[in-house]
Amino acid sequence: MGYIKQITIQGFKSYKDQTQIEPFSPKSNIIVGRNGSGKSNFFAAVRFVLGDDYHSMSREERQALLHEGSGSAVMSAYVEVCFDNSQDRFHTGKSEFFLRRTIGQKKDEYSLDRKNATRAEVQQILESAGFSRSNPYYIVPQGRVTALTNMKDLERLNVLKEISGSNVYETRRKDSLKLLTDTDNKRSKIDEVVKSIEERLEELQDEKEELEAYNKNDRERRCLLYTIARRDEISYENKIGEIDERRQNGMAGTDNSRELFVQNEKDIERIDTEINQLKGEIELLKEERAQLETEKRDSARNKAGVELELKELSDGQSSAQKAKRRHDAMLKDVQEKIKVRENELRRLLPQYTAKKDEELVIRSQLAETESQRKRLEDKQGRTAFYSNKRQRDDALRQEINLVNMDLATRKAVLMDTKEDIVNIQGDIENLEKEIDQLKSSIENQSDNTMNLAAQVQKARDVKDNLTDEQKLLWREENKLSSQFSNTQQQLLAAERNLSHMLDHNTSRGLETLHRLKKQHNLDGVYGTVAELLQVPDAYKTATEVSAGGSLFHVVCDNDATATKVVELLNKERGGRLTCIPLNRVKVKHAQLPNSSDAYPLLKKLTYDPAYDPAFKHIFGKTIICPDLTICASFARSHGVTALTDDGDRADNKGRLQGGWIDPNKSKLTAQHTVTRLRGEVDSFRDRKSEIARELQKIAQQITAAASELRKIDHQKGQVENSYGPMRQELRAKQAELQSKTNTIDGKQRTAAQIESAINDLGNRQSYLEAELGSDFKKTLSRDEEQELVTLAGTVQDLRRQLSQLTADRSELESRKAEIEVELHENLQPNLDQLLSQENGTSGSLNQSSRLKEAERSLKNINRTLASYDEKIQEAEGQIEESNARLLRLESLRAEKENDNREIARDIEKHQKRMDKSMQDRAQAMEGLSKVQRDIRELGTLPEEAHQKYAKWDSEKASRQLRKVNESLKKYSHINKKAFEQYENFTKQRRMLTERRVELDSSRKSIEDLIDILDQRKDEAIERTFKQVSKAFAEVFIQLVPAGIGRLVIQRKSDKEAGRRAIDDDSDEEGANGRNKKSTVENYTGVGISVSFNSKHDEQQRIQQLSGGQKSLCALALVFAIQQCDPAPFYLFDEIDANLDAQYRTAVAEMLKKLSGKGGESGEGGGQFICTTFRPEMVLVAEKCYGVSYSNKTSSIDVVNREEALDFVEGMQKS
């Protein structure tokens, strides 16, 4: 529809802060507010942005529009209107259209959809959307209704003329009249010039006869001059052709020489590179040889030490073997004696044990028999000693108590003794186990020593292998360090070379970027164009010329990365670079020629497809052609950049560029060299770091291997040195075991004795208790006496047996002790000593293992020395080969340099010859130019000039020329340009005559156009009168249903002030007759005739009406004008201020009706935005707004209808 959706105001008049008014209704909108609150400023803001007011303001006028109030000063203001564009009325394709006008003290700017625009562009788009400049009544500010009310008839007529667009016709009519005047002036001037030309032609007619005779001789003279000059021209051309041919042949030879020179330079550069590499390799080989020789000397010294040790071990091995044989014989003898004694001891021990046991039995029987005899003897004594039973019993009880006490004591001792026996038996079992373990360890010591010796050798081999690997890595590290240093020097030289080819800012920028890329991890920076492409050598020159400075533009993934690069360069002050963000590159498809003579350069380039937009942007419109002529042709026809393989270039603007380009100064080659060397430096650096890590790891492994070797060697030493202590420990354990055995034997005898005593005491206790219970008798019984006699005889027998057994046992015990002493004090110590000597000489085993180890070490050293000799010979062979190759390369380089010196001398000589040829050619060209200039100065030649004197020689032609020149001298006074002037004047007369005819035709066309414009203007005014009159009558009836109103035209021809109403009852024939008989120029005004009370009463003129009626008539005229030329929206500022109540209601209903039509074309409806102090318009409003004023600042807010009515009623009461 194009209605106003929203208005934003900031800094304009009383609106200081940004005021964004809530969206308007597409129908009727009413704004209420107190006087001075800012309602009129709101309308002024809308007129300001639409250009309805405030044109070409001065600085003071712009300042007056800025907000003035408390706080900081407002330096600029703007008003923005958002239009609904759902029907694409503004032809932008968007649903909304934004128009903004911004002013400041020094600016006044428009913008359309946030883009700057001129005032003319704004007016043009508003007119295309339906805002007519000829009808300003879609905005009705305060006072315009009053002005219409007070208008005179003539002013009202001018308003209708303006609405009809007659001003356009008037402007075009004035322009046509001006053209008519100019045409008449041009016709007069042409007539004057034609008259003067005819007079001059009459004068020239007399001069033509003499001129004809002169021309005849002059033609012959020019023919002769042409013949002579043409022969000179041919001579010069032949001479130039010969020089050019010689020069072309010479250039071909020079080009071949230059190509050979350049090729030799490339070969020399390649040879220099190989020489430097060979020298570096030779130095590395020499260093490697020196290192190998050093290691060989170290190995030789180690070999000497091992050989000396081996000799000592071999010498010691023979004496050790003799000593070992003697030692083995003695050891065998002692071991056999020990075996004999041990066997004898084993035979003796059962006899000794049996005798001892038998002795114990007899001794026990003896003790028991003696105890029985003693009891009987004691009883016999008591019977004699005591006089009665009581005395006896008391004595018995006392003795029983003593026996009990003795019995308890002996039992306690027995328990302690048995406990000691158990403990000693445990100790004996532990000692026996320990002795068995020691014997096993002693027996296995040889095997342990052998195993540990093998482990020591294995650990030593691991350590040696790691040491060899460490040496290899050291050699590789030294070699890499040398190569790294050489490559770094080459890289620095290549970077300097590339830097000299670039401008200072680009060179510094690339250097800074290379550093920043590593520091800030700029993964999105892919590199320069030159780094990212590969191109065949044949197209390098063309690629460099095509890319130009773009060759070192930096390709990035997006604009954020590019911005970061630029910021870092600015921060570092590190030069300047151009970035190509891939996400912003939009490449248009280029139409390249489809021809075998045109090949796209892009197809010759190799690059990552991810960078395709950047490469298409730079090389997408470049082709390769065979020669510059074809390049120029395709460049003009297809708008591309065309190049030859040599870099000669033609572009679409017709420029041609070319010349010699030194391939040795190729930027691409320099960049690829830098890239290659950077890659090699990075590779060397990575390998060095890897070797350093490997060396660190191997050093740790060597430390661990050395620690393991020391550990195993220490264990081996401990095993070797533990034999003597183990033998001593074994003897100590055996002595302790013997001691424990003797102790337990004594304890067991003591226990047996205690048990025997306990038994005896038990028997005695029982006997005493039995006697205590018997009768008292003075004598023993017969049986007791007989038993006493028997016991005395038994005791004697048992003592004899015991004495014999004791003697036998003592003899066995003595022999046993003798054997044990011999074993423990003599034979066993001798065995231990011999075994100790065997282990201490372990001598033979240890020395044997050392001998084997020394032999193995010598074998390894010999193998290492052989390897060193082989490597040294290999290094010397490589050094000799490299030196020979170096000599060949240096010889080849010297040969190439000699060839280039010869080529340079040849080129210099040829250049001198070429310079001389060029001088000759320049002289010939100068002569040719002079001859050609002379031929051109001869002018147009007669037809016979080319054939008439063609067969004459130069001398004959010269003689005839002299004769003709003599004949021409008599015509020196004539006007030689008479024919030319006559022809020129004749041509001018013809052209002027034709021009006058054209002017006559133009004058007629202009007169016809003026008539048509007058006719169309009259028709437009008549049509507008009819439309406005009809609309006025309809609107007036709607506003005043009981009345009638019409417009009345006044004419000059109305002598009696007759009036003619133009209404919709007028028929077409009457209109046509009026157009034929009268014109609009006869109109003197437009009056208004109305009746408010009747449709039949006499109508009154507007001057006769009251103020309210006049305002209503003016509003009816405004509504009629709007219906004839509708707009998308209307702004009314207090149009109902002077209306009566009933008319305000009618006007409000009219607004409601028109706004309800939604801006339908031809209906005069649309959006209405009105201000009022009356309730009638508020009642029909679709949306209400309230304007408030506080702290010198206005604001507009939406209010409901009740709030708006309350405000209006309050204003009426006040």
C-alpha cells in the first residue's frame, strides 16, 4: 500500500532522544496533545523527511532545526520513515522501505534503505510511488485550510491548474518558444552567410582560368616529383629491408647466443651448487674419517691392553694348572681319610650307644636295688631307734614331707631340662638345615660363578652395542650440523636474493609474516601465491608477468585471519602485505577464446584445489598465445589478458608490453628456491631434534646398562669372595651343632637321672606311707630280713656289671672322641683349607673365565678395528671420488665460464654491429620519412602519375622537372587555392542551404508542438475541473446531506459576470465546442457556490458564508482534490479547528469512510494521520497517540481511545 508503518525521530526540534513511534495503523491515526507539546514538530519532521518543506537551508536554518535544551548540545538530527512496501510500490523487492534525512551544522543528507542518495533520487522514487509534486494536499498543515478558505477565485484557479499538471505544459511551451527564437536567429545568420559566399564565388570564377593553366603545369611537376621521390622511396625501403634482414638474422644469432649464455649461467649455478655440496660432503667425509681414525686409535690402545692381559692370564693359567693338580691330590687324600674316619665313626656309634644304654639300665637297676635296701635298713634302724608307734609315725611324716619337697623340686628341674632339650633339638634342626644350605651353596658356587660371568658378558655386550649406536648417532649429528649450517647459509643467500627482487615493504612483510606464523600459530595463513603454485619452466616468465604484484599476495582462509595478519603487521611495524581471504573471493566465469592459439594459463599451473578461488581471481582471465599479434587480437575480442611464453603482454585496453626478461632474476624461481631450502632446513632441524631425543634415550639406556653391569659384576664378586666366609660359617655351624649335640646328650643324661631319682623318691614315698600305715614292730619281719640279704647280694652283682659296662663304654667313648677330634680338629680344617684354596685360586675357574672374556674382547676389538679400516677406506675412497668429481666440475665450470666470456665478446661485437646497422637504418628511415613526407605534400596525384614517367630515368625526369618549374614561375601571382576555395565555398553554400531547410522544418515542428501543448494543457485543465467539480459536489453532499455545492468557472468573455458550472452533468459535445471556441486563457477564476439548507434554494458564494462554513467548503475542496489525485497516506494538522460540531462529525465520518477503503486506487482513501483537539475524530480513530512534553523534550506514546477522549474533554473544559 505504501502507508507509513513507523517513524523514528532524534535530535529534531523538541525531540531530543531517539523517539521510535509505535507502528501506525494503515487506516486512521489520531494524535492529541497540549499546545506546545510537539504535535506540530511531529508534522514538521514528516514534511522535513519527505522534502515537502525545508529546501536549500542555510547553516542558521539547519541549526534552528536541531534540538535546543538542557544537557550536551545536539550536533545532528535525523528523521526516518518506514513505509509498507508489501505491494512493491517503491520497486525495491523488499517488504519495507526506509527513507531517512539527516542534518547537521554542515550537512544535509538523504538515505534510501540505509544507502546514501541525492534529493533528486528521493523525489524520483517518491513520485514513482504516487507522491505527486503537483498536488501538495496529501499533507495539510495548520493554516492551509484557512488559506484555502480565504483564497480568491484566481488563486483557486491556479491551484487547480497546478493539480492538473499544466505547469509541466507551461514549462515545455516556454522551452519550445525559446527554441523557436533560436531557430529564427540561426535562419537569419545563415541567410547572411550565404549572401557573402555567393559574392566570393563570383570573384573566384575569374581566377579559375589562370588556375587551370597553372594546374596543368603543376600536375606535370607533381608527377615528375612523385616519380623521382618514388624511386628514392623504393631505394630506401630496399636498404631498410636489407638492414632488417641482416638485423633479424643477427638477432636470431644473438638470441641463440643469449639462450646459450643463459643456459651456461644456469649450468654454472647448478655446478656451483654441486661444488658446494661436494665440498660440504668432502668436509663431512674428512671429519668422519678423522673421527673413525680417533676411534680406531682408541680401539688399538684397548687391543694392546687386552693382549697384555691375555698374555698374563695365559702365563698364569699354566702355573695355576700345576698347583691345581697338587691341590687336587691333597684334597683327595684328605677327603679319603675323612671318609675312612667317618665310616669308622658310623660303625662305632651304634656300639657306643648300645653300651651307654645298657649302662644306663644297669645303673638304674642298681640305684633302685640300693634304694630298696636302704629303705629296709632305714626301717630296721627306726624300729631300734623309736620306742613307740607315735614317735615312729611322726618321724615318718616328717621324712614324707621332705621326700615330697625333694620330689617337687626334681620334677620342676625335669620339666626345665625337657624344655631345654626341646629348644636345643629345634636349634639342632635349624643348624642342620643351614649346614645343608651352606654345603649346597658351596657345591653350586662354581655354576653360579659361571652364570654370573655369562651375565656380565651379556650386560657388557649390551652396553658396547649401545655405545656403538651412540657413536653412530654422534657421527650423524655432526654430519647433519654441517649440512644444516650450509643449508642455512644457502637459505640466507636465497632470502636476500628474493628480498632484492621485491619492494622493501613487501620483503619486510613476508619476513615478519614468516616469523608471526610460527609465534601465533596462524594455521589459516596458507602462504603467498608464489609458494602455493608449481609452474613449468617454460611458463614461469608468463606467470610472473601475468600475476605481477599479486604473486606475493597472501592467501588466507577467511577475512578474520586476514584482519589478524594486518593487525599484527601494524603492531610489529613489519611492512605491508595484501591478503586474499578465500571466503570473500567471488570469481566470475571468464569467457576465454576457444582456439588452438589460445591456451588458458590456469591449466598450466599446479596447486591445491582448495585455493582455486584465489588462483582463478588472479589467472582466470589470462591466456597464452604464440605471438604478440594473436595476443592483441584475443585481448580486444574477448577482453582477456594475453601473453606469449616470453612474457610479452596485450590487455583488453589495447596496451602492449614486452621486451627482454632475464630468467636468472625470476621471482618464482627465487621463491621456490627459498621454499625448498626452508623445507630442507626444517627437515634438518627436525632430524637434529630427533637425534637429540634418540641420544638422550640411548644415554639413559647406557646408564641403565652400565648400572646393570656393575650390579651383576658386584654379584659375581660377592659370589667369588663368599667361599671362604661360607666355609668358616659352615665350620662354625658344625661346631655349634656338635656343641648343641653334646649339650643335649648331657641334658638327656641329666633328665634320665632326674627321672630315676623321681622314681626312687616316689617309691620311697609309697614305702614310707605304707610303713606309716603299718603296726609298730621292734624288728624286721623274716621276709624283710631275707629280702635285705638278697638285695645286698644283688647290689654287689649289679656293681660288678656296672663297673664292666662303664669300662667298655669309656673305651668306646674314648675311641669315639679320638676319631671326632681327628675329624674336627685335623682333617676337616685341612679340607676346608684345601677347598678354600681351590675357590681362592678359583683361580682356575675365575682365571679361565677371565681368559675367555679377554679372548672374546680381543676378537671383538679385532672385528671393530677391521670395521674401522673398512669404513676409513670407504671414506677415503669417497673423498677421492668426490675430489675427482670436484675437479671435473671445476674444470667444467671453468669451461662454461670461458664459453660465456667468448659468447659475451661475440654478443658485444654483434651488438656493436647491430648499433651500426641501427644507425644506418635510422638514417635510411629518416631519408624514407623525408621522401614519404615529400610525396604526401604533393597531395592527390593525377592518375597518370604512376605510369606516365615510370620508364624515365632519374636524370631525364630531373631535366623535365627543371623545365616545368621555369614555366610555373610566370604564375607566381595567381591564387593557387582558387579551385579549393571555390569548392569550399560551394560546399559551404550547399550545407547552409540544407541547414536552412532543416531549420524551416524544425520551426514548423516547434509551432505544431506549441499548438499541441496548448491543446493538451487546456484538455488537462478542463479534465481536472470536471473531476474536481464532480468530486466536490459528491463530498459536499456527504458532509452536508441537506445542501448542495459546486465549483463555478469565471471567464473574461462573461461581460455580465455569467457563470458556468462544470459538473458531471456536462455532456461531451458541449466540452468539445468549448475547446474549439475558447481557451483556458479566458478563465479568470474558480468560485464556490453552495447551499447548506436546501438543494433548490439560491446558492451562496463562499464570501457570504460563516467562518465554519468556509472551512467546511475548503475541506470539501481538499477531499475532492485528494480523490482526483490520491496518495498512499494523508497528514492533517488540526483541520477541524474552525468547524462547527455537526460538521466535525461529518468530517470525522468522512475520514472513517476514506480510511476504511485502505487506499484503493481512485477512491481517495488511504492512511490518515491527524491531530485534533475535538472528540469527533478521536471516536472514529483506529489508533490514538499522545504527545507529552517534559524537560524541553517531546515524546509520543500510544494511548487508548478513552485516554484520548479524556484529554480532549479536559482541554475543552480548560
